[in-house]
Amino acid sequence: MTNIDLRPPGPERQLSFHQLLVAARKSVLIGYLRDTLKRVDPHQLKMQLMEYVPADAQQILACSGIRDENVFPTPSVLEVEPSLVGYYRLLLGSPQKTFYSSETGLGVFKSMEISGSLSHRQREALPDFCGAMSGVLADLVRQLSPSITSADVHELPLITLGAQFQGANNNTIGRQSTTGVFNAIAELMREHIEKRTETRITIKNAARRNVTIALCSDPDVSIREEFGAEQRLKVAIEIKGGTDRSNAHNRAGEAEKSHQKAKGEGYRDYWTIIAKKGIDMNVLAQESPTTNSWFDVTQVLGQKGEDWEEFRSRLAEATGIPIK
């Protein structure tokens, strides 16, 4: 047998893609749309679908056993979950750069997909958005040959999403992981949110005090509670996306630098969210001794697993919010 020097590439890139995919399942893919529909008024949804979906497209979807809302956006759905703008964008097969460009006029809706927030201006413009998307999505339904299937609805968005992932670099993965964690926190806090922007959530806790959860630079996420005129710095959270095991120690070291700065500012708790699978946590703990709680980033993004349950519990304790 001839000895051939074969060197297949490692799985690191696919592991990073999986991390992004887990986050996408909680923001822009069909499973999340289905979860969101449970919170939408069915009567209002039905009335809006009749308004926005052309009759011939409705007939084609009915013959294929596909629900209209799986293809066509409505204000009632996007008001409940603004990030699903991204689902309909992916179904159309449009990259973010093209979809939200100045030529399309759709840039005003970009923050809905990225941060899951909805401003008054965006809310007022949702009927226009749904009307405009109705035309192009109806053309998609009419022109697919053979006729559209449920598999098409599930898989077409993944093609565009895959291309989006392919263009992602380490910095992009890190930013998306941070945004994904922030959105996961917002989902937990949903019933208690008083105000939300792209980078800040204000909630009222059980003691009737305001708690602010904010995206920052150092730390990535901060949790502060108001005590009268005083701001108590509760938790500094560092989020390290990426899955390359050889760089895990560097990521932990970066978290330590941020936590040391947060400690100097007076924060009381220091959490690091990082890829833990296959990593010696004793070594990571040596790289960031200030970290007093470690959570697996993929579990937090996917909102599932032991680390996610622990994160939920610790977050409830830190904010004073009873989380179901």
C-alpha cells in the first residue's frame, strides 16, 4: 500500500459555524418562527394574511400544505418577534448587505434582525414592509418549479445563511456571539422589560428597582441595579465566541484583562461565557482567576443544557427577577 501524506482540514471552522447556527435557530430560522406563532393573536394573524398574501399564492401554498405565515410576513408576527425580519430575508435569498442597502430602502429594519428591538418608527412602517415583501415573495412562490414544498421553506434560508457564515471572520463570530447572548438574556427578561434599545434593556425587578443590562466594550455585558441615586455594579460578563481549542487560553486571558478592569470599577461578580467542550477548565481557571462563573457559549446561545439552566438561575438571582 502506498503511503500518501493526507491532511484533511480540521473541524474548527464547522464548529464555529455550528455556534452561529445555534444562535440563528433562536432568531431567524423557522423553528423560532413556530415558537413565536404561539404568542401571536390567531384572529389578527388570519386577518393580516388575507390582506397581504395574494390569492393565487395562498392557493399554491395550500396545495403544498404550507402555512401562509411560513412564507409571508405580517405586522402581528414581527411586533411579537422583530428578529424574524431575518427569516423572511433569508427565505428570499438576500444577503444582509444587499437587503439593507440604501437602494432597497430597507435599512431602517436592520436593527430588528440584529438586536430584536422594535422602535416606534419601525412599528409604524411594518405594514409597508409586509406589503413590499408580499410582492417579491409571491413571485418566489409562483416561479419555483416544481411547485414549492415544505422542504424548500426549511432549506432555502440555509443556503443564504451558509454564505453569510462563510464570510464571517473571528471578529464577526465574536460580535454575533455577543449579540446572541444579549438577545437570549432579553428573551428571559421579556415579561419584565420596561424599555429596550439595540444595546440596553431596562427591567423592573421584584423589589421595584430598575436593573439595566447593557452591551458595552469592557465588559461585553454589564448588569447594574439602581439603589436610589446609586448605581450598584452587579455583574460583568465577558463573551468569547469561537471554538478553536488552541486559542481558548488566549480568549480566557482576554476575559481576565476585562474582568480585572471591571473589578477596579467595583463590579461584584465576573462571568465568562466561552466554548468549554473539550477544554481543561482547570487550565482556563488559571488563565482567568477573576472569573467566578463559567458558562458554555453554545448552550447559552441555544438556550439549552446544564450551563444554560445554571445561567438562567444566576441571572435571576443577579437581577432579582423570577424567571419561569
